[in-house]
Amino acid sequence: MLPTTSVNSRSQGNGALSPRDAARHTAGAKRYKYLRRLFHFRQMDFEFALWQMLYLFTSPQRVYRNFHYRKQTKDQWARDDPAFLVLLSIWLCVSTVGFGFVLDMGFFETIKLLLWVVFIDCVGVGLLIATLMWFISNKYLVKQQHRDYDVEWGYAFDVHLNAFYPLLVILHFIQLFFINYVIISDSVIGYFVGNTLWLIAIGYYIYVTFLGYSALPFLKNTAILLYPFALLILLYLISLACGWNFTKMLCSFYKYRVK
């Protein structure tokens, strides 16, 4: 059994953390260390973050295997290096500018869209999802015999970022090459291609999220995180039958935002 977060994980023989270790392992101390490194680019390992981004597409299990190693060496599941977040933010900015170009938006409209996407769609929704999953996993998924263990909020946020990255690349980058010429046309092939990309992107999000929580050995019944797949496939089939074009609706929503 791999080590996990526990109030009794480090001791001095009497089952209690030393004051120095306790201070170093508080959530506040970890958060301070993480935010401080945001302003020290030379301390960030961008090469390793790029490796993680690659394997989130080809072998996401390997990414979470590294989270196990971090727990063993640094006694925390969550990332202590913000390099992944920085690169994800760059990806988000570049792809959103690309969306503005494809949708023929002006400079100020594109900037407004960028602010919406970064601070609402990514940060705001990400914080909400991470907090919700953190609460659900600690409340309902922790094994009875491991009630002293808990899912770190930072880890829940990392799982969201991991799952969000493939979705971002598929919907905000790959899709750009097909929007004007294929997807937003009124043909069957248009909404078939667009909705299929949505199916793949959201499917990736669900699967990578499942892998993140199933990697924690003190959680149970994590397979329930795969249940939304059934609803996703049903919605996909209904959309094809009804001729709904999710990408066309997204483009209309983006244009409405920047009016």
C-alpha cells in the first residue's frame, strides 16, 4: 500500500507531528510555497510539465503514477510546482485568441472574450468543480477504515486541471481548423463532426477525472465517476437525432458575451 495523507503519517514515536513538521505540512504553508513559486520562473520545471501534458493524451495513468512518487518523496499529493498551471494558462490564452480570429472578432472583443474564458470558464468553474469534488470525495468516497485520511483540495484542483487540458486542446484548438469550413455549416456532417469532438473532449474529462480519484488508495467506489459517460452518450445521440450543433451554440454564446 502506497503512503497517503494522514494525520498520523509522520511521528516522533508518540504519534504526533513535531511543531516544525506540522507547520511545514499545513495547507496554508503548501499554498504559500506554491504561490511564491509563481514569481520564480527559473524554479519551475516546464520540461516536466510538458511531459505531463503529452501523457495526459497518450497515457494519463503515467501522470498519476508521478503523483504517487510525489506523495512518497514530498508527503503531498498535489503539485508543488505551478509550471503546469502556467503552461495551461498560455494554452488557454493562445487558443482563445484563435477563437476570436476564427469568429472574426475585433481586438477589444477578443480581449473581453479572453477575460471571460480565463477568469470565469477556467478559474471560476475550476474552483467550483474542485471544491465540489473535494467535498464529495471526502464525504462519501473515503473508506470507513481510513477516516483519518483526506483528499487534499489542491489535489482535487490538479485533477480538474489535468482533465481540463485535453478538453481545452480538442475544443479550443483542434476544433478551430474545422469551424468555418465544416462544423458551423447547416449540413449533417457539420454537427456530426462538431458534436463528436465534444463527445471525445468531455469523455476525456470524465476519464481523466476518474483516474485521478481512483489513484488514491484510501477512496472507494470511484467507478461511480464514470457513470456520466452513459448520460454523455445519450445526449450525443439525441443531439444527432435533433440536429443540435453544440459548437454553433458555443460560438453564438461567445459572440453574445462580448457584445
